[in-house]
Amino acid sequence: MNECIRLANKGRGKTKTNPLVGCVIVHNRKIISSGYHEKYGDNHAEVNAINFVKNKEILNKCTLYVNLEPCSHYGKTPPCTKLIQKYNFKNIVIGTIDPFNKVNGKGIELLKEKSNVIVGVLTRECIKLNISFFVNNLYKRPFVILKWAETNDGFINNNNSGILEISSDEMKIKNHKWRSKIDSIMVGTKTVLNDNPLLTTRHVVGKNPIRISFDYHDRFQKDLNILNKDAETIIFNKKESRKLDNVEYIKISKDLEKLDNKTILTKILNILYSKDIKSLIVEGGSKLLQSYIDSNNWDEIRIIKNKKLNIFSGIKAPKLPVKLENKIKNDLTVIANNQVINNIEQTFHKRS
């Protein structure tokens, strides 16, 4: 299964919305074939592994290992379960169930008709491999990344309008590469009004993410950078829902206003997911970031720390839960939300 995970990682960045999958076929305790999902629209891992075997007659004596449940539906490619069933594998070992509603255990049930099927091997590692895929399908929301840069003494900005340069040029380029690989980017109202950010990938070659913010009190002027034509933009507001060129205005209902902060964020994330937004990076300000942390509506935190810069006063960096505070050690710290991973793991342990 570890080899399946290693192979699956070779497809990272090439499979678009499809999960990363690796497959290994074993005969007489030796690996005789392997494959992985190489890019979106191409053969799945199981197909590549089976096709590599020249003598198909021995497959009914083999064990097939795969980190994610084989698909049982027609999509860009035919269902893998049909091909696997064709060769009557003796054993099939699956890392974890596929959370996609068109699969979600259906493939396993089909495979059990002709093979001995074991589910739940290195489950946690298999979930972490495709964590954004699991979050999307189980929680119907984007994979949420919180990102900020802070000074050595724990501030993300001073008290002046405009952006305080905290990140190095190298980190700025890395940040723009991150932006090019996600679907959307969100900032709060004050960040738009005070900093007037572009929220584009101008320092690298890559697509601009969809820009998202909030204008509850109708304060955004037309000359703000977030409303220019560089990228698609979504503005949540209390006035109207309409599309104006590349800017979509989404009205927040009065019923939603009355809900607690966690529920509001969850609803907003559900709305974004309904618009096929699968990933989101939240870059500020501090109040918005803190809302995500406090409501546990996050999957990963990326903190850039400038250990050479102290400003002694200003806007404090978001406060992490106590158990995470000691993790900020390097110039770049990446923290995964283990609570989300644990919840997903427990869900599939009960079904395995």
C-alpha cells in the first residue's frame, strides 16, 4: 500500500479534480506490475497496472492493491471495477472507500462478487494523500488553506493603510505559485479597503484564482483592484445577487445573518462549492482568519515568519489553538488540521 501511495504521488498536479491513485499487482509475493493515474482523462491506475501484465492468465492468482476504491461508474473512462472483475483477481486490497457519491462503497460490493476484498489498509495515509478530495466530497465545501505572513514579534501588519512588506521576494513568488494552483482566494472587507490588493498571480506564469470578499455595507468603489477585469470575482453582500461582467454579487439572506459565525462560514463555503470551487486560500485580514480558526473551518495553515523583522505594535497575527502554537519554528510552517483528518478516518473505519 505504501508503494501505491508513492506511485499515486507521481500524478500530483496533473489529475485536476480526480484523486491521486496508485495500483500494484502481486503474484507469489512479488510485484509483477504497477501503475498510477498519470493525468486527467487518461487511464486510471488499475487499468495501467493490468495492461502492463503480459500473461493475463495468472491474474486470477494475483492480489491487486490500490489506495482508493476502484470506480464503478462511467466518467471520462469506463468503470475500473468491470476490468478488474474480468480477470477474477484472487484478492483485492483497498486503502480506503471512495467518498464520491457515485462510488462510495458500490465498487467494493461489485468486486466482492468475484474476489476476496480487504478494505482499510493504511487508511489515514490514504486519506491524507487525497485530503482535498475527501473534504470536497464529504463536507461539500472547498479545501480551505489559511495563509499569512507575520513578523518575528507576531504582527501581520502595522496600523497604517497599505501592505507592510513582511515576506521575502522568494516567499512572494512561492505565494503566487500557491495561488496559481488553487481555485479561489478570499480576503476580508478591511483588507480590500485598506490594502487594495490585486490577488493575482502576477509574479509567476499561471491562472488567477477567483477573488472573493465581502461588502455588506456597500463600500466597495469601482476603482478597487478586486473589481478590475484581471480575474473572476465574487462579492458577498446584503443588497443583490447579479453578475456584472467578471464580478458576481451574491446576496446574503437575512436568515443567514442571524446564524452563528461557524454556521455562516459553513454556508458560505457550501455556496462556493456549489459553484465548483474546490479549493480556497484565505489571506486575511486577521479577523477573517481568526473566524476560520475558531470555527474549525480550515484544513491547512501556512505561516511565513520573518525572524529578522520586529515592529513592536500593529495588527496581531491570528491566535492558534494552544496545541498548535509551538509548531511555528521555521520560516515557513505548514500545519494540517488533524481533527478533520481524524473525523474522516473514523467515518471510514466504521465502514471498512
